[in-house]
Amino acid sequence: MRRGKILNTPAIRRMPTYLHKLLKMRLEGKVSVSSTELAEYMNIELIVVRKDIALTGISGQRRVGYDINELIKYIKNYLGWQNTISATLIGAGSLGSALLGYDDFNHYGFGIESVFDSDPAKIGKEIRGREVFDIDSIESRLKNAPPDVAVICVSSAAAQQVADRLVALGIKYIWSFANVALQVPPGVVVQREVIAGGLAMLGVRMKLDRDHDTGTAFD
């Protein structure tokens, strides 16, 4: 198997949704949850939920289900969220600002500690309680204590140059929202999020439904 290849990617992507539900249930005072409850909430097959949860290593109790606190802990351990993950964000535009306002990051142990941008209109301002620094100061500010993760929310044209600077700082994990395939050296991991990918899936589903309704074949 290629080093770094991640198995069960769909299951991993479902884990934060399980976690969100469990945290909500805990706030409601509930202490246990069944696989059936989670399957109904997720609108997926029961066997899928059971296989997902089995990946975490937890064991449930017959007719009782899972202790919510324990399941939260096991999911966080499985995802590597048991410890705080420090991050820097490059690009304080609409998407970057939205990420800064995403409250659930606190539940996942993901902390954006610094924000950088090249726009003079944004530099020195505060967004969601975080000061925006000049991108040209990124080396001096981060060289002594680079974060665990860098989040790239810049244009596709600027993304590679930003990635090169981050790699030079010793950052090994990049979460990129730029619609471009970044070129990085071995040992650096890039998680690329293509927002249009979800829209493409929705568009195909809509087309299939329309073609079915009209009797049109779909190649």
C-alpha cells in the first residue's frame, strides 16, 4: 500500500457528522446512543454505521448501545483530534472569513491561530477576533513555531507560491481550498477541497432525475 494512503475515506468523512450529533445529544443530557439512532439521523444503512463505529475500536453494549462520552473520545482519537491542532490561514476573503467563523472547529480541537493576506485593505484589521497580518511577514512570524496545518484560501494563481513558502517554513500539512493541484515535495500532505465537486455531484443527480422523468437515456 502506498504510504499515506487513507482507507475508508467515506467513513472518515462521516465521522464529524457523528461527532456533531453526539455532542448535541450530550448537551441534551443523554448518556447513551444506539446505532439505529445514528443511522436514522444520518439517513444511511444501519450496517454502514456499525462498520464506521467499529473502525474507532469501541465496543457497544447489547440493548444499550454506546456510552456517548466514550464514543466521542474514540471518534476523536480515531481522527487524531484528541490533541489541539494549530493552524494558520492564508487568504482572508469570503471563504477564509467564513472558516474563521466556523464554531465547530472548537469541538474538533482545530485552532486557527494566525491569519495572513496580501490585501492592504484587510491587513491590520480584525476578522472574527483575529488580526490579519501581511503575507510578507509570514516567515518572520512563523519560522520559530510553525503551526501543524496551513489552510490556503487564495486564488488558484497564487496558491502554488503560497504553498512553496509554507513548505519552506517546515509545514507538512496543507488544507487547500484553491482549485489547483499543488506540487509539493515528498512528506508534505495536501488535502484538497474542491467545492465545485459537490455541486457537480448534485448536478449529475438532478440530470439523472430529469432524464428519468422525461425518458431520456443517460450515457
